[in-house]
Amino acid sequence: MPHAKRMIVLPSMTPGTQRRIVYHRFGKAGARPKAYLQAAIHANELPGAMALHHLMPMLVEADRRGRIKGEIVVVPTVNPIGLAQLVGNNHLGRYDFLGRDNFNRNWLDLSGAVAERVGRTLGRNAGDNVAKIRAAAAAALAGMKPINELQMLRVAMMKLSIDADVVLDLHCDMEAALHLFISRKDWPGPARMLAADIGAEATLYNDPYPESLTFSGVNGALWARLAERFPAANVPQACLSATIEYRSQHEVNHALGESDARNLYRFLVRRGIVSGRAGKLPRLKADATPMSGMDVGYCPKPGMLVYHVPKGSRVRTGTPVCEVIDPADARGPKARTQIVACTDGILFSRKPDGHLAWPGKVVFRIAGARVLAHRKGMSGLDD
Ligand SMILES: [Zn+2]
């Protein structure tokens, strides 16, 4: 069946209101390879939705021509709860107003449920294991009984993603260069292709897989966790699952949307999901670096932020990245506290100039190649 638009209706939370999630299916349900792409789980992050806005007509056309060999599920805006969180003319889409949960945490780690169902039957045949694990994960999800809309959203989207060969969760940062979060298990392999095709300026890997229960984390780590738990069985890393950070919140325009869509399309061709020629792999802009090498700048005191270096800059240890200014201090330069880089690397994420900052607020992130003692064992996803 060609392109179809579908709708998931979430349970009503307050009298007179109900939300729904729209998704699109291209190619044939059940065909392989399968890709799943979603945008705006943090609902005020729309550059990914813009990329999908430009990708979808390309997929409609490819489908019409019979060029989609596998199956592609696209969810242009996955979070109608967050999309509706308007307060005083501001859109706040990162945390759920009801439970205060970050929308991209506490997704479902199905590895325990799958292990219980089929762990003992996993053997040396990777293909058999993949089929068993996917079926057990689907059965675990089918057995869940979500009662509120966020629970339902999580279960419903994982039903669409958990059997995919490629899962791409499209986000952005407040002010950032295009970057990618992946699992070490996928690097270099398919993640290197992804990084090169989309033009990532930094790629950060969790080693061996993300502990945090982000959407892309749980989809990819299912395989890594089972491989770890059943070392005698041959459990492959059957899903390339990545979080793509499409630059800054305000960088939404047709030029970027079009080129991001073209790059995603080329990657889908390269993975054999859409037929055609992907051509030569673009030059990789930056080698992957470990999450434990990511320097995170925290604000030491309250004040207003001003930056010295633009996003995407290469910085060195000791470089002042930004300063926080005490607005009540009359001593001019002495009212300014510098926050410096603690590694050599790429300043891939920062905040906009002029934002208010407070103690402990994350003010920048730097991708460095060297493992940092003070970052070991930290997730880095602390805001
Ligand atoms: Zn996000």
C-alpha cells in the first residue's frame, strides 16, 4: 500500500479536550529495512519538523514511483501535549506541565521484559534472535495498559519504532551546531555514514550505550542491553538509533529544511530503504568523541550571560567561553565572572546571549576527544 496518513488518538485528560498524533507511513508495512523518524518530542524544537516538512513530499514522490523498498514511518510532530503548553505568549515544550517530566526521559526500557519472555531461547543465529526479540518487544508493549495521555504517547510511539532498523529522533538545542548523539556500538559503521550524510559538526557516543532513557536511547540500547545480558547468544545491534540535534531553536527556514531533507533522503538511499544512488559519502566533518570527554560548563552564580565565542568554534582548555554578569555590581569588569573551557574541542552547544543564568545552569557543552576525569560516569543530559 502506498503512502498513508494515520492518526493516534490519546485519552482525554480534561473534559472537552482530546489530542491526537499524526504519522505517515511510506512503502509497505512490514517491508525491510524499516526507518522511523520523529520530530519535536521537545515540542518547542521545530527544526526537525521543518526537515520532515521538506522530506515528506520527496517520500510521497518516491513512493508513487515504487522506489521505497522498505518501510518508513514519519511523525512530523510527535508531542501534541507539549505543543499545547502555551503560557503568557511563550511556548514551553521541554517538560510536561502535569508530571514535570522531561518529555525525552523515562521512555520504556523493554530489555527486562524481553529477557523474561525469550532470553533463554536466544542462540547463535543472529537473524533468529532479532525476530524473537522484536516479537517479544511488541508483545510486551501490547500488554501495557497506559491510562494517561503521556503514557499512551510513549507506548504508541514505541510500538511504531521498536522493530525499526533505523530510528532518528530529531531535536535541536537553544543555540548549537548540528550534532549527533549515538551509541558506541554503531560507530563507525552506520552512525559514521549518518554523521557524514547529515553533516554533523560533532558526534558524541555513549559507551557502550546510553543509560539515560531517552527515546533514541531505549530503542538502540534494547539490543546492547540484551547482548550484555546474554553474552553466549549472538545478539546483534539491530537498530541504529540516534538523536540528531538540528542546530538552534530559531534556525528554522526553508534553505536549511531543504538541505536537511535532502541529506536525510540520501542517507535513506544509502541504507537501502529507498532505491537509487546515494553517491559518494560526504567528508566527515568531525570524528566521534566520547560522552565522557564532553565538557559541560555550569554557571557558578546568578546573573546575565554573554558569550565570547560563537557556536561551532574550536576552543582550547582555559578559553573563556562566556561570562555571567552581576547586574547589581557597580565595579564594571569586576562584576563579570568568566566560565572557561576545561578541554580542547568543539563548542557545539551554548545559550543565546542575554539569557538569565543561575547557579548550576548548563551554559555550554564542548565535544573533546580526551576522557575527562570529572565527567566519567555522568550522562551529560542534566538539563
Ligand atoms: Zn530536545
